[in-house]
Amino acid sequence: MRFRTFQIARLFGIPVIVDYSWLPVVALHVWLASAFYLPQQTGGILPVWEYFVFGTLMTVLLFASILAHELAHALMARLEGVEIYDIQLHIFGGWTRLASEPDTPLGELRIAIAGPSASFLVGIFFIICLFVAQAVTPDPALHLLLRKMFAYLFLGNFVLAMFNLLPGLPLDGGRALRAWLWYRKGDVLEATRLAKQMGVGIAYMISSFGIFSAFWWGDYLTAVWMVIVGFFLKNVADYRHRQRVHAAEEQQKRAESRWRVDGTVGAIMTAPAVSVSPDCRVSEFIEQTLAEHRHTSFPVAREGRLHGMLSLARLREVPQEEWERMAIRDVMQPVSDDVFITVRASLAHAAHKLQTSPFGHLAVVDVDGMLVGYLGPGDLKRMTADVIPEVAGAP
């Protein structure tokens, strides 16, 4: 595997890696631009060597645009405190490899939209170059060549941005969708799963359109390419989902080992807690979250910070015709002393507080008020069951 890639640059301390599959694409683009696109657009009035020079320049600028797209992702990720492995260029474009995932939906959204935003800005830059070339180039033939080249680069960046905004992983639009779902639901894994399903759907649509074009128009080359792209997108969507699940599991293990102190709430709590966003509609909560998790109460949190507690008893008082209009924040109990307990609290204090809790459960928070777990009578019973055999077996 180490012979498949090589480093061509280091930008802002970030390695830029090229996959060998990228090289034939570059060569093919130079040939198509030099031998077909530019001569056809200008009537073939220039020498062959000039078409080759400008075809090569157009290719370099196009792939520099892709690099700018990925570099924008990387720099925004760095601003969000996320470590970057490298930027890789390959046969399907490029991608930024992150060492971890952002901690908040807003951070995820910023990283996602940085790439398409950069592509739009680069596209505007090429439009400006087009007008500048039109104003300062005296030779009509050279002027026409530059105009066609910059128009192509503008269109290429525009298409790159729009394609990446499709709402499905691994595309940037899929990451933006995941950020929105994460914000609404408060569950990054569920948001990732839904965004991945959208991405797989888009991949199947692209592949299906390719097959359709083969049978309807006889365009077999485009058909094969679109099927390959669809297959690639599906595989990467699956990979990103597994990557996010693995990251969440590792993060949870680190959190659990941090809070698992004998004799405290952290040792017996259920983690992670199934929470709901305060902005989630009541109808959405009932159809999705409640359908999967049959609890009597749910902590309400946004970006990990506890906002209150939702009781099903209170939810039953809401008329069904109001479900679509009302949000969870309208029916939850705001944060108060009977809603939560700290992760370092003693088990005796936890038992007393559970007896007096109107919900029968407690949200478990750390010193910063961040939700780290959930505590119910069953957790105390399991603790007792673990202790009894040890006592019985003592001499």
C-alpha cells in the first residue's frame, strides 16, 4: 500500500498526498483539453503547441481548484480543533483525512460548507480572470482561448460545489445534513446513519442513471463511469458511517473509564444516555425516538449540554393535533435540582435522590453541566446484584 501514494507538497503544515490512480486522470485531461476541447472552442486557429500549453495550464488550474476545496476543509477543521492527517488526491477527486470528528454540530457544519464555499469563490476568481483577459489581451485568437479556458474553470468549480452539496454522505451536503440532524436529534450516530442512507440512495441513483443512459442513448463510456462513481460513493458512505461509529465508541470508552469510580454514580450509570434535542418537534420525537426507546423519561440536551427532562406523563397531556406544532422545549421541565445528579455523587445520595425524583430517573452531568449518562432504579439494582455474590462468597 505504501507504493500507491506519494507526497507532492506540504501546505500550512498539511501533507498533500497523490494516489497513483490520479496520474492517468491528469494525463487524460491534458490530452482531452489540448486535442479536443480548446481546438473545438476556438476553431483550431492556433498552433498545436499552444493548445498543449494552455491545455496543461487548464488542467493544473482545475486540479489546483480541487486542492483549494480540500484545503478549505482542512483549515476549517484545524480551526475547530480537529487534527488533520493529510489531503489526498485520487481518481475521483480528493478528500481530507481527519484524525477525529468535530465535537459539535456547528463545527461539523462549518467544516462541511468550507469546501463548496471555497469552490464558489475560486469560480468567481476565474470569472474575474475572464474579464481581465478580455480587457488586456490584444490578440483576438489568444483572447478567445483564454475566455474559453476561464469559462471552463468557472463551470468546473461551480459543478464541483453543486455536486458536493448533494445531501448524502460522503459528500459535503451529507455532512451538512448530518450536522442538522445531529443538532435536531442530539444523537450523532443516528444523524450519521440517516445521512449515510441518503448517500447510498444518491449513489444508487447515479449508477441507475448511468445504466439508463447506456440503454437509452448508447453512451456506454458515461454509463460505466457513473456506475463506478456510484459504487465509490456507496463504499465511502459505508466507511464514513463505520468510522463515526468507531470514533463514538472510542470516545465513550474514554469517558466511561474516566467516570467509572467505585462508590460513585459514574460507576453504575447508563452511558451514553438517550437524549432528545429541545428543538425536536413532538411528532418527530414520538415517531422516531420513542418508537425505538421505550423509556418513561428522556434527558433533553443540545450539543451535550443538559437543558431539562422530558416526561411521558407530561407528553400525554399534549393534544395530538399539537404534536406537529410544539417542540420538546415546550413540554420539558427545565433544568432544576430534581432533574440531575453529578457523576461524582455517592451511591447513597443517588438512592435518596431517585426516591424523591418526580421522573424516577436522573440525568448524570459532569462539573461543566454536560450530559454524560443516565441513572435509574435498575442501575442501583444491578449494582446490588453484583455486590451480593461477593458478600456471600466472603469467608
